[in-house]
Amino acid sequence: MSLKDVTIVITGGARGIGAATAAMAAARGANVVISDVIDEVGEATVAKIIAAGGRAIYAHCDVSSQSDVTALMETAAKHFGGIDVLHNNAGIHETMISKDFTFESMSVETFDRVMNVNVRGVFMCTKAALPYLKKSKKSPSVINAGSTASWVGYPFGLAYGTSKGAIALLTKNLAVALAPFGIRANCYCPASVDTDMVKDVTATLMAAAPADADTDSGGSPIDTHLVHRIGEPDDVAELVCFLASSQSSFVNGVNWLIDGGVLAWRDSVQSLGM
Ligand SMILES: NC(=O)c1ccc[n+]([C@@H]2O[C@H](COP(=O)([O-])OP(=O)(O)OC[C@H]3O[C@@H](n4cnc5c(N)ncnc54)[C@H](O)[C@@H]3O)[C@@H](O)[C@H]2O)c1
């Protein structure tokens, strides 16, 4: 699957799923723009791609900042002559920013921060990229990070799940809004993927759980995945690269589960301590 000379902007691309996508896309011929708030990690990810013979640049961008977002798209388009694909990948979970992450204890500020990064950031990045995507002749598209939490509730992660549910419908609405310009919008919905986010979230939930709780269930354990493993970042990168390519030109407005079968069946209410 070729992404030859396709320019892809990846938010939150310094590590995890974003970094895996960046490396895979570059290996398939793409021009990659990695943006993030952890600049040193992002620069190192770019250096690895260049060392492997790929084309990539790094640009700082907090997706909750309008000025950062505008500057990112300008930098990308200036450097590579346009933007063909926007990968809205940056995301946070409330357990990463606050110890008060139950519905009862969560502050409005925590809820707002999750929504600002996970939803408002996607809205702003897509608007800022639109003038460039409109000019693309390379099957332009927007690819959003959803989750199995876009589909169902989890014992913890109310703000995260709300934000990912919003992404599912934002994706469909973007598919409609961008169709007149020949731009597609799709969303990938992973279960647990082995990244720093999942390690952070799982560690926090385990630490917070009562001693007799089924702690596995808060962190999407391996045994809910019918394939007997959690995902690797490359599993998701394969799907994102497909969605970014012209080979997926008939795929539009989709929330694509990539979950090892987690949502093909039900977990037990015992996981809720009931
Ligand atoms: N890992 C999983 O199991 C999983 C499952 C479902 C969905 N997702 C989604 O996939 C995406 C990538 O997840 P990941 O597991 O690679 O996470 P990660 O935490 O490893 O990587 C996310 C990146 O986003 C960056 N980021 C955070 N806030 C930002 C901001 N305000 N502006 C710009 N960048 C910011 C982080 O610095 C980090 O580099 C996220 O949207 C996440 O919600 C992940």
C-alpha cells in the first residue's frame, strides 16, 4: 500500500499510535509532520524516521491552542507544499491529569480539559487543515482517534468516553460537511493498545482499586480480547495507513472497531463490584 508523496499531519505523534503511524507512513513514501507537546520525544521520533530514510519534520502543537493549531498547518503546508491527510490522534484520559476521576469526584475543569483536547482539538485542527485539504488531489481525508469507549461505557473514564463518543458523531458529521470538497472522514476505534497511555491509565486504576476488586476490568484486560492479546501500535497504524491511502477511497464516515473482538461479547457485571 503506497502513500507515496502523501503529506500527513499527525497530532500527538511523538509516541504511541501516532509515532507508529508516522514511521509506517514514512516507510510507505509519505511526507510526515509529527506534532505534539512533548517536543524532545517528538524530535527523537522524527530523527528515527529520517535515519531510516523517511521524510519527516517536527512541529510543536498543543491541539487545545488555536494559535498552535494554525501555525502547525501553516508549517506543514509550507514545508511539504500542502496537506493531504490529517490524523487527529492526540488524546488524553482523565486519569492522566487528575486523581479525581470518578463521576462523583471529577471537577468541571478536568471534564473540560479532556473535551478541549479530545474533541475541540479535533474541531480546530480540521478547520485549520481544511484550506489545504481542499487543494489536495491525493484522496484527502481526516482520520480521527475514537475508541471502544466511543461505543460503550466503562467503569472509569466518563469524560474520556464522552469525548470519544463525540468523536464518533463528529466523524460522521465531518464526512457530510467535507463531502462537497471530495474529502473523506473516518475514525478508528481501538480497545487496549500497548502504549504509554494505557500503561498510565491502567496503573492509576489499579492503584485506586479496592483490594478485593477485579482490577483487570477497569483497564481493559487481555482476557476481554478474543485474540488473547492487547493491540500493538502497529496494528492500528496499519488501519490508519489504509484509511490514509487512495485504496480506501470508498470508505467514508466510518467508526472502525479495531479491538481484538472486545465488543463482540459482554464482560461480567462483577467487574463493577456488583
Ligand atoms: N492506547 C489505547 O489503548 C487507545 C485505545 C483507544 C483509543 N486510543 C486513542 O488513540 C490516540 C493515541 O493514543 P496512544 O495510546 O498512542 O496515547 P499516548 O499517550 O501514548 O500518545 C498520545 C500523544 O498525544 C500527546 N498529547 C497529549 N495532549 C496533547 C495536546 N494537548 N496536544 C497535542 N498532543 C497532545 C501526548 O503527548 C502523546 O504523545 C488517543 O486519542 C487515544 O485516546 C488509544
